[in-house]
Amino acid sequence: MNIRKKILWFGLLLVCEVSVLHPQQHKTDFPLTLKDVLGRTLILNEPPRRVVSLSPGITEILFAIGAGNQVVGITQYCNYPPEAQSRTKVGGFSGSTVNIEHIARLKPDMVLLSGFMHERLIPLLERLSIPVFALEPQNFEEVYRTIEDIGRLTGNLRSAGTVITGMQEKIRQAEARRGNRERPGVFWELSDEPLITAGGNTFISEAIYLAGGRNVFADLQEQWPTVNTEQVLLKSPVWIIAGDDHGKAIEPRSLARRPGWSKIPGVRDNRIALVNADWLYRYGPRLADAVMSIAEILWGKP
């Protein structure tokens, strides 16, 4: 996957609080009125029977909460869960690759899309009288809220609550792995040419923290800063971690051949690891699996 596509799939901000569905919020009452991330109000008289998802993260949420049978259209990148592959493809992830005519032919009752990537598509869909709801979670707390909103919109609020609770419990288990031990410094490599990492306001930085680590570039407010070897050497990371889509650039021999990198503790001690990229680069339930995976890297498996 190229660097542009990676960045488009990532979240933005760092917040470590969590939200839980209120006990009585297990059932959606229709008609339903709900505001999306762009401040737009959507009114649904009944649960949609035909939903189009324009984001891999949204697709994963829909299937996880039991709304998969309502999904009729997805993007080319919506490859999880496997049963999603039987749905009609309406284009790629970026707005310029989405085919509005394909969506219209599916006669959806609702389209769920990214407020960041797909805003320009909203007026085109509205002209066809297709209800649209924009989502763009920026941190783990907002992922929980997104799952709740999708559950409410599709009439699957109870199961959405179950998914949220499961994620939170898995993350609590991951957090507990550190105990009272010091947080090890982690360098996350997004790209090697140029050398790009994750700043503090990203899902990646939050996931590292929840797993018991410390993103060595968390002090940088830029989401995806370009850094150099000298900066990495000064940060002296104990671990070097990347997504499993990063390729051979992250292999121990490749890192050791970079000028000066053999002095970095993570390279010197061969503390180099990969995390499933889809788990971490999508705002779906598998974010909790990414946190647990990082915790197992840092502290070992139980």
C-alpha cells in the first residue's frame, strides 16, 4: 500500500477516555433523528434495509454488530469480514473513485461514508434523494461513539453495545499487562523513504500508549511527521514497530544497514516487530486487537 493510502486510512487525535452505552440505550426508537460528524441531521422513519458503506472501517462495524444482511454495497478495500466480499463494489476508498451511478442502482436506504474523504459526494447523493450519514472518528472514544451511532441507525444498538464492551475489555486486559513497569519507547515507522512516523495525535500513538508503551514522537503535533536518523537516535527507542504492509524495509538486516541505525537500542537488540496493518489503520472493532498485539510485543504473550 502506498503512503498516501495509508495516511488516508488513519485517524487523527489522541484521547484515552472511553464511553459506554447507557443501560437503557439498548433499543433504537424510530423515527430517529441523529447528527453526523459534519453537523448534518439525518431523519430515518425506520431501519434501513439497504445500506452502502464507503469505508472499510464502517463495513467492519456493520458486520460486527449484526447489520451485515443490510449491506448491499461496499468499496474495493472492504475486505473484512470475508462475507463482505459478496457485496457489490461501488469503487475505491477515495471520493474520486466512487461511482455514484453504481450506488444509485443499488437503491440504498442509507449511505455511510467518511466525513473527511467523501464530503464532496454528499450533495451528489442528496440530489438522488439518498440519505447520507458522515462518520469520522478521531480517537478511540469516538470509535466507540461511531459504533453506537451505526448501531442506532441500523436498529442494532444492543449488539453495538456488546461490541463496544468487548473492545473495552480487551483493551483493559492489554493495559494491565504492563503492571508497574516503565513504558518502553517505541518508534513507529510508517515509511522509510522518506522516513515518516506517527505523531501524538494519531490512532497509532494512542494504541501504543494503551498497550503500555510510549511513542517516542508523541510530542510532535503533526500527524505524520517526516523525521531523520539523528532524531531517531536522540529518542533512543527500545522498540521499532510498523504495519505488516511495510515490506522488507523493516527487516532487521535492512534496518541495520541504514547509516547509524545499528546504535539504536531497538535495532541493536533486535526488538523489531510488525502489527496487522488493517487492525490499526481502520477505525473498527479490530483496533482492540491491535492494542493487544502491541502489548504482546512489548510484554510477551500470557
